[in-house]
Amino acid sequence: MLLVACGNKGNKGENITLSEAKNRLQNVNKALVDKDKELIDAYIERHKLQNVQNNGAGLFYLIWGETADSLIKNGDFVSLDYKITLLDGTLCYSSENSKPKEFVVGYGGVEAGLEMAMLLMRKGQRGKLILPPHLAHGLLGDNGKIPPRSIIVYDVRVKNVIAK
């Protein structure tokens, strides 16, 4: 298959194959993911965070607090105290200014990275979660306080868990 780029009259478009176009997009995506990781690593170093884990999908997290409760599972209803900031410390949202975040894990409606993190936590635990754009609000942001392609930091405390 051959793709032809459209341009203004008199400008010749570049002819590229679908395979070449796909390869270029993959390279751009890889460069963006690599840049996000550099920014996250710098944040971790700047804040002297130790023992930060990476789940392999891009979620960086620290979880603390002893509890005898079971791990949260898909289908569980959770209630969280939270604060969302950008890497530069800009406060975006907080349960101090509104109500706790409540949702059913695994059913969407919240950031993919937050759902991933919930599966690593238990009632009563706290966590610092660093979500790159692809696990947060993506290319467009949230049309509110989170700009396009933002890395966000969640500080959370799991207040309550109701098992399904």
C-alpha cells in the first residue's frame, strides 16, 4: 500500500508506505516514552525518593503502611483521599478541596495508572504514584487543570474498600 501526503498546490507530497508510516509513528512514540521516563527519573532524584518501583507498563510507585487487609481486586469499590500534582508541584486536584475519589476498580472512569496501582494496595495504605501521560490523561489532558501530555503524581490513602 502507498500513502500520499496532501499539501498545497504545487507542493509535492512525500510518498511513503504504510509500513514506513507505522515505523515513524512507533519511533515518535518511543522517543516520547523515553523522554517521559527521563523526566520521571529526574523527579525521583530531585525528591530523593527511594525504592520506587516500576510495574513495567510505565507506572512508578511507592506504597507504605502495614495492614492485614487483602489486596484490592478488580470489582472492589474503593474510596481514596488523594492529591494530584504535576511534576513541578502544581496542585491540580485534591480531596481536601472536594470529596474522596470513589470508584469500582477495573471498570474505568479513572486513570489507567490509578487502577493499576489499586491492585497493588490494601485498605489503610498510602502511596505515591507517578503516571506518565499514556497512563494518565494522554495527549489531550483532562480539559481542566491537567495539561496535554502531562505526567501526574498521585498521593493517595486508601480509606475504604468494599469487596465485590
